[in-house]
Amino acid sequence: MNCLDYRRLLLAGEGESGEMKAHRAQCPACAELAREQARFELELKEALEVPLPAAFETSLADAIRLRRRRFLAAASVAALAAGGGGFLLLRDDAALALACIEFVMKEEAKSIMMGPMPRAEAVTALAGTLPLERIESVGSVRHVGPCPFNGETAYHVVLAVPQGKVTLLVMPRTTLKEGQHALREGLHASVMPLRRGSIGIIGSDMDVVESVAGALRG
């Protein structure tokens, strides 16, 4: 098991398997993440153990949606202020593919912790670029959520296929003339243009990445 798989499983809340425990025992970074997650869950449990006022659930849902919008707006402004830094204004031949890998390494866990968007919203958001039903025909969608990436709002998808898991970054407003490929830190990325926008596919196995890319392209 690698760090990426450990973090995905941990943040999915499916419990820690023996294989995960073995990885955590020899990986300080993942051990620290597990401690942070445990502290977060404890604080959340303590916060919830109070009487709830009427209509609290509706108010909480509204607050979460507002927080997500503020988060994306703030991140986009920060990216613009940074000029060529971060994930903005990438010009090298494979820069976008490399940025996709960077996102998985540094930002994917945060994106998952923000929580998924409701399915109905995901269907609407992806309809013009890569319909959710099309993605689901390739594998099992474990997470869909908006995220700031490359100066726009992209859609982060964790997709499980029979051969493993891959990350998709659906970019409605990023256009490409041709595809890009990159390899870094054991992760492979393939970015390909769509009729509208583009998509990045990132995973630890190049064959799986290319298989998913071919399935989505077809």
C-alpha cells in the first residue's frame, strides 16, 4: 500500500484495515494524518453531543454550501494574486499534467475532507464537459467535489476501477490542442482535451491511467 491509497481509504471513513495499519507503522506522514483525523473526529463527536435546535439540519447544509463557495472564491483570488505560482498560468508542454500530479500529492486529501457535493449538483456541473453517467460507466465514483485548480473551478473525482483507483480532474474551461503526459513521484498523469474543456487522469499505474483515458475518450 502506498501513501495515496492509505489517505484515500482513511478519509473515506471505511475503518483501518491490517494493511493500512502496517503502512501507518512505517510511514510518519500517514501516521500524523491518522492522528489529525482522529482528533478531528473526536472534536466533531463532542460538538455534536448537544441538543439541536429546530431546523438545524437545514441551517447546517446552507452553511456548508456557503463555506464551499467562499473557499473556492478565496482560493481563486489567491491563485490570481500569485501570478504564475501554484497551479495558475501553466505554459510548459507538460506543465498541466505535472500540476495534476501535484494536486493529488498535496491537495487531494483536503478536497476529500471538504466533503462530496450532492449527486444532483454533480450531474449538473459535469453535464457540459464529461457527464457523470459517462464516468460511472467506467467505474465506481467514490467522490465528486469542486476544487480550485489552474485558475478555475475544476471537479475532483475519485474513481475506482477493477484494476485500482484513479483521480480525475475535470476542467470545464481549460482547452488543449493536444494531450499531455507526465510522471513524478511514482504517479502518472494523462491530460486530454474534450469537446468542451479537458480532463486529467492521475494514478500510480500507467496502464490503468491509459485504460481509463481510453474508456473516457471512447
